[in-house]
Amino acid sequence: MTALAVHDLDVDLGGRPVLRGVRLHVDPGELVGLIGPNGAGKTTLLRAVLGLIRIRSGQVLVDGVPSRPGRCAIGYVPQRHEFAWEFPISVQEAVLSGRTGRIGLLRRPGAADWRATAEAIDRVRLGDLRRRPVAELSGGQRQRVLVARALASQPALLLLDEPFTGLDMPTQELLGELFTGLAAEGTPLLMTTHDLIGAMDACSRLVLLNRRVIAEGKPAELRDPQLWMRTFGISERSPLLRLVGVDTAAVAAASSEGTG
Amino acid sequence: MPITEFIADLFNPDLAFLPKALLIAVMSSVVCGVVGCYVVLRGMAFIGDAVAHAVFPGLAVAFVLQGSLVLGGAVAGIVTALLIAVFAQRRRIKEDSLIGVFFVAAFALGIVIISQAPGYAGSLQQFLFGSITGIPDRDLYTVGFTGLAILAVLFLLHKELVAVSLDRESARSVGLPVFWLDIVLYVLVTLAVVISLQTIGNILVLALLITPAAAARLLTDRLGVMMLLAPVIGGGSALVGLYLSWSYDLPVGGTVVLVATGVFLLAWVFAPRHGLLARRRREPAGEPHRESDGTPESQVTPVSAEVDERPMG
């Protein structure tokens, strides 16, 4: 079954249209990258999927059921600055907090909660640091804590908001491997990112978004520079096209041939 | 005055107000210490200050009507806290500005009300700076039960309050009632402030919320330990402060706060990991956030190797 299916989603924020007619799906085993410029509506789309903002029309189905906060079918990994890292708790307590919704009001965490926490910590390979205060972690370790916290609720789908931002290349690579590993083990992921190279490399599928879905497909299929130019609002001379390996020289040659 | 004499005074039936004041001061400091942990960790110090102002009109009304000060203060504080929470939902004006508007307005209202009562100047000073005399017996029970109720709610909602404090958006996404948890916390802060007003006074009560919790934060990196240390520091400061105040005829609120401040300064210098001395000692060893932990993240791969391994495109 499709882990996430978004049908014809329209979202307005403050009376202005932000998303229009967005169709999107994430299947088991997939790591899908959501790519677009600032203001394209990436984070809004994630929030709509989480059920945190009202949608104007359309439908968001997670594991076949309409999304609503508290269903716990979705694990959310926010941007790192959203988390209060100076809070005096250890890695495992931070991860356990991901199960708060599951444990329920007025109950204490039980054996199942601690087991899920330990598994989540092992999956992101933070076992050696489980007792360390979160304030003392590096950026990459913090990102892994957030992923583990989301995994602790045993979600059917992980949503990641710009997990690579502000991290150095080796750390990005490690995280990219972690994400592809999670996808292969059966937790599908949808992530927004500005790291185009990383996304081309790690993602099984990319969605180019700018208020609506401009294109989607395997990284190797997105060869048409027009798609990238429309998504990011850039000219055919933009270095971005070279960065993602879209052959601009050929296009330029073709267009000059056409005019000449 | 030697301690033995202080203890003798505590059991002197002619000085019956003294043990009552001590009990109230210690109980309210303990409760404020625990609640204060959240206030400090969430950066809500301004809200604590504001609540202390907001309860003032309630106290004034209760004073004029000869009613229970604790009840009057609680009602006024909670009403104002709810107003803030509701107004803050529309993000046009930021929360701290709203607090600035409403809580100071409440304080102003309190001053206007109390100026209408006879014996205005003396009672005003009592409200603002605290007093150990004239505490009715029923206040002892009110403070005791309210304190227990506050601690019970904090205990029962601990993991929810932690989750919301860590990251509101994620808390919302797992279905926690973030708005209501905020309200609960505001109300608990208000109640903790109100039960402490009697001995410490309106101006100084903020110190009971912030100082012990801040000192405890310097001493530990574990939330559970912090929430035990803060009430111990608060209760201890109340005890020592009242003793000094009684011995040297000093104002009780000010003395208690100064003792707590002393503890905070000691912690700031001598705390095992975050203290001034510990940081000095560690400095040559390098920046604390970049401790090597054996994970490959801290090693930067040479650029050429990176390119070799991962051809672009």
C-alpha cells in the first residue's frame, strides 16, 4: 500500500494560495526528496501532511487513512533549530519523548516504550552516546537524535525538514546512508532539502515543487533543464543546472541552432 | 543569635506566628523551586514576573473585601494568564508585548483598588515586600494543599510538559494539546507565585521561581536531579533566610532572596561542569561541543577523496 498519498491538495496561508493541486505519493522502500526554492511551499506541504494546518481542498492519506495529529503514523523530524538543545536531558530521554503521544496522558513509559527507544537509538547508531546530554552533541549527532525520536513512535512514514542544512559533507554522507538504509528496511521517507547533490545521489525519487508539482521522477529521469529552470525560476546559464548534471551546453547549442 | 535560640523561639507560644511563617516560606519555596525548573528551561522568566504583577489586583480586592488573599490573587493571576494565552494565539502582536500590556495594567488596577482601602500605605508595603506576621491559620492549609496540588499536576503531566518544552511543532504533530498544556503551566506558575506572596512579597517572588532553578541547572545536566535540587535550594534558602532575618531584624523576603542569590553565585563559580572554575580548567582541552567521540563525523575527509568516492551526476 502507498505510505503517503496526497491528492489534489490546495493550501492557503493568510488568504494567499501556497499550494495548488499537489499530487504526491511515497511508497514503501522509497526515499523521496522534495526540492524547490524558498517559499515554494515545502514546509507547508509537510505541515499539511502532518495535519497541522487546514487544507483548502484535496486529501492526505497516510497508510490509507486521512492524516490527523496524534495518529502517530507519521514520524516528524523538524529542522534542528526547532528543538531546545539546552534542555538538560540525555539522548535516550529525548528519544523516549517521541513516544509521549503513544504512551498517553497520565501513564508512565513501559517496557515496550523503552524497547522501541533502544531500537530507534540503535538504528541511528547512537548507542554509545545514549546517556550523553543532548547539549553536548554535534550537529550530525543532533540530527540523528531527531530521527531516532521520530522512529521511536514506530511510524509508517518519516517526514524530514531539511536534515542536511548546516552539516558538513562527511556528516551529510553518513546521514544520507542512514536515510537510504531506513527506506530499505521498510520506513519510507519524504524529505525537503536544499542539498541538490545529496538529493540526486541518495533519493530514489525527486519531486520538484514550486507551489505545485513541476515534475517528479527518478533523479536520472529529470534531465530536462526546463523543469529545473521553472522550479527555481532561473535562467539557462545558472550554475545550478551544471550542479545537478543537466546538460545545458546541449540545450544552448540546440536553441542557437534553432535561431541560426 | 545562636541557632538554639531561634529553635526556642520557634516553640515559644508567644511567637506562634514564627513557625507558621517558616512553614509557609519553606513550603512555597519548595513548590516554586520545582515549578521554576520549567520557567527557567523554557525561558519564561518574564511570564513569572508578569504573573507576580497580575495577582496584585486580586490581592487588593481580597484585602478590601477582607477575603482570602490566596484565593483573590489566584483568580486575578489565572484570569490574566488566560487572557494572554488567548490573545497570543493571534500572532499579530508577540507574546512578550502582550504580557507587557496586560500584566502591568493588572498591577496598575491593583494600586488603584488598594488606594481606596483604609490603611493603604502599610498594607501596600506588606504586599510588595512580604511579612511574617498576621498570617491566618487557614492560609497554612491553603498553601499546603495548593502546593501539593501543584506538585501532583506537575508529576502527572511531566512527560507531556517536557515534550512540549523540547519542540512544540513535534508535540503538536503527535496530537498533544499544546495550547492546554501551556495554560496548565501558566496556571501552575500563578498558583506558585500566589502561595509565596505572603512571606516573600510581590516584588521578590520572582526570585523564588528563578534563582533556585537556575542554580540547580548549573549543578546538573539531568532534569530529574535539577527538579530535586531546585526545591532543596529554595527550601534551604527560605530556612536560612528566615533565621537570619529573625536574628538580625532584617526584612524576611529580601533576606531569603539574598541567601538564594548567594547559592546561585556559588554554583556559578564552583559547579562541577558548568561552573567558572570547571570551565577554566577545561579550556586548554578544547571546545566542549567538539569532543572527539570516535564517530567519523569529526574527521573531515580530504576533498579529493570525497570526489573520488562519489562522482557527481
